[in-house]
Amino acid sequence: MRRIDVIAIGLGIFLAGGGLFLGFRLFGLDGISAGIWSQVVMVGGVVAWLASYLLRVFTRNMTLNQQMEDYESAVLQRRLDELSPEQLAALQAQLSQDDQP
């Protein structure tokens, strides 16, 4: 992520908080209550984002993990494709021999 992206995201979050404050003010709340409720909504958003991130971490459903699994599958498939029919038959025979007790 570039530095300008981080600045834009931070500015967007800042403006969203201000928009929430103004929305609550237009809804009829006084300044203190509008500030408290806008903070509650913003903190709730951060907690929800953190919970979704932790869920992806614990279920190992993150982008890097998916990329690694795709890469490993592609490498194994390429190795299988490069095997001659005799080597493939020998590998299958060895695997079936290992599976039998």
C-alpha cells in the first residue's frame, strides 16, 4: 500500500466521523451526545473490522495463505505433468503400496 493510499484512507475515516457527527446533529442530538454516538459507531466499526480480520487469521483464509496453496498446487501439478508415463506408473505403484497395511 502506498503512502498516499494510507493518507486517503485516514482522511476518509476522519470525514466519515465528521459526517456521522453532523448526521446525529441533524437528527436532533446535542453536540456532546452526537460526539459520543459518532465515536460509538466508529469504534464499533473498528471492532467489527478487527473481528473479521481475526476470523480470517484463525480460519487461515487470508490472501497470502491462499496464494501459497495455489502456488504449491501449481508446482505439484507441473511436476506431475513433466513425469513420463513410466515414472507416473512407478509413482502410482509406490503410492498404492504405501496405502496397503
